[in-house]
Amino acid sequence: MDGDIAEELADEPRAKTFPVGSEGIWTFVFIDMIVFLLIFFVFTTQRIDQYSLYRDAHHHLSVIFGFANTIILLTSSLFVVRGVRAARAGIATKVMSQLQFALGCGLLFFASKAIEYYGKFAAGIGIATSSFFTFYFFITFLHLLHLFGAVIFVIAYRRGARDGVMDPRYVTGVENVGLFWHFVDLLWVFIFTLLYLM
């Protein structure tokens, strides 16, 4: 009798600890956020110590490029939000279309950064030009790696929607992808502010 009750309780879905996504993604995002905050802190202290150098160097960055990239990523977040909502509603076709649009924005961001990097290299600016550009290339490339990971996950879950996999586990997975995507976008907002505007 007790065994039957235990089996029934085991079969019941557990209440989610977090309203969106799983505990794992929240833990990862928190740790990753701490790492980036430390990087931003070191950059800021260096900027204070070498204010003139950093002020002059940052003028070599295109605010227009940075702003365009910000718009691209914010737009991609809108598509991801719509994709998550569609997954919760069980509308596979809409999940596919919205994640496809988000994927397109991600690829457009990659293309934009490639053009921006090419412009820097063509002008003789590299990672060793100054400490500012060491931070610039390191931070933006690290961000690109995060976006690359987000794009891979979007491709995988778009394929899942195409195959009709719309169970609760899939929905949680899409929520996890959405959280990570938004985190990557938020990182870019900080990067744009620190590197391009300040």
C-alpha cells in the first residue's frame, strides 16, 4: 500500500522551483554574470587609471555599428519571447518561424561583427594595439562565443519543433534557451555602453 502511494507521488510532476526555465540555467547564468561583472570591473578600473588613452581609443569604435548591433539583438529577443510563448501554447509552426527569425538576427549580428573586426584590422588596430583594444577584442569575442552557443541551441530546438516534440520537457528547454538568449543580449547592452558610449 505504502509502495503504491510512493509510486503515485513519484509520478506526479514536481512544482517548478523557478517560474521560467530550470534551476540549471539560472545557476549557469548567475555564475556567468559574475564572471562578466568582474571583467567589466577590471576594465572600468583600467579606464580610470588610463582615462586619456581609453577616451581616445574608444573614438575608433563606431557608435552606429554598436547601436545597430543592439537593435539587432533586441529584435532577436522579441522573436525568442514569441517563440517561447508559442512553445507553451503548443504551436510548433510558430515556434519554428519565431526561432528562425531569432536565428537570422543572430547570424546578422555575426556578419556585422565580422565587418567591424575587418575594419579594425584593416586600420592596423589589433588586440595588442593598447589595453583598451585588448579588452575590446577579448570582451566582444567572448560575447560572440556566448551568442554562438545560443544560436546552436536555437537550431536544436527549432528542429525539435519541426519534429513535433512539444512535451513539457521541450517547453522547459525552450525557456532555458530563451533565458540564455536574453542574458547574451543583456551582456551586449552593457558592452555597448562601456566600450562604445563611455
